[in-house]
Amino acid sequence: MLAATLSAILPGLGQIYLGERSNGLSLLAASLGMLLILSYDTSWFTGIFVGVAYLSLVYHAAKDAYHGTKNTESIQYVLGLAIVIGPFCLPLLWQNKQIHTQAKLIWTVVILVLTALLVASMVYLDPIVTRMLDSYKTMLPPGILPAR
């Protein structure tokens, strides 16, 4: 139960507590990376996207720590994390002994390319969505949109 609580506070702490140091450090790096992104880019668009990814990571890390399982050896687990946290799953991908080196290289390239496309689209779409929301401010009740 303590491991699950630690992972709920900061993903990776529960795994480190259980002695799964490499998995814990990977999850901890992913957690800190996402928190760093949120501290750097405070737009609501990034906040929602990274916030959902972070909460997903918290859920999976706490669930794994609670059950004391090593799901990080599962190919599905690693690729599922790739969908949710993108390049932050790469340490887990490269630690996985079930995935061949060629597949690791291919997945690394795919994840990095998709991440670059996602970041580019976020940078491109944020001002457009912000302008669109600003134009609708007169139609919405006060307090619905955050103040800029």
C-alpha cells in the first residue's frame, strides 16, 4: 500500500521502494519530464494534454506498485506507455529484454517522429485555438475561460 501511495504522489517512487530501481527511475524521469513541460508551457492546451498523460502514468504506476507486478516487461505495457507519454517511455523500451534491438530502433524512430509532429501541431494550433476562444468570449458567461 505504501508503494502505491508513493507512486500516486510521484510515479516511480513506489517502484524504487519495491526495489525495481531501473523501472522506478524511468517512470520518475517521465514524471519529472512532464512536470517540466507543464512548468515551461502554461497554455491550457498543453496543460490538458500533458495533464491527461501524467494522470495516466500516475494510475498505471500506482496500480503496478499496489499489485507489486512488473508489467514493464510486457511489450504491450511499454507500447501503451509510448502512446500516452511518448518519448518518456524510451528508457523502459530499451530496458525490455523481450523486444529485439531492431524493433527498439524502429520504435524509437517512430516515437520520436510522432512526438515531433505532435509538438509542432501543438505549437501551430495553440494560437489558433486561443484566437478562436477569444472571439467567443462575448458569447460565454464570465468565468468560463481562464483570464489571460
